Amino acid sequence: MNTDKILAEAIAKDYAPNDSSKIVALKKLDMRAKLPATIFTYTLGIISALVFGAGMCMAMQVIGGGMVLGVIVGLIGLIGCGVNYPLYKKMLEKGKAKYAYEIVRLAREIAED
């Protein structure tokens, strides 16, 4: 097997014009179904981790507050981290259900061609 030929074909495929507009439309629909859930999950995860870290700093009295306030803030951040994945799954299911008909129809059209 000639690896140079395989590599050259792979690189050429990246630069070749994409004639299949149905494939592009299918990818866009798929991204439209998944992107809101992904953005929300990353945002909630980052904020929750920062809140949890701030609570830890308050509990260890690195920054102001106190032990009790630090534990409460840390628990709020921990709860946010804990509910992040179930919320992601719920939002993803909702997004997939919203675009399911269009994606399946387009995928069948592509498969039949």
C-alpha cells in the first residue's frame, strides 16, 4: 500500500470543491440540533466550577467570607456541576427531536442517490 498516495488523496480531498450540498445541509442541521446544548453545558460547567472554587477559597479563608459562607457557595457550585450533564442530555434530546424529521428526510435522500 502506497502511503504517499493515500496522504496525497486525503489532502486533495480537503481542497476539492464540495459539490454535495445535501451533505453540507445535513451537517448544518446536525450542528443546529446539537450546538445550543453544547454551548449551554460548557457555560454552566465553567461558571459552576468557578463558583465551587470561590467557595473553596472562602472556606479556607484565602479570600474574605468565612467558613459557613464558603461551604454554602461551594455547595451551590457543586450542585451546578452535578446537574450539568442531565441538563445537557435533556437539551440534546429536545434539539434532536426538533430537527429529527428534517435530518432523517435529508439523510434518506442522500442514501438513495
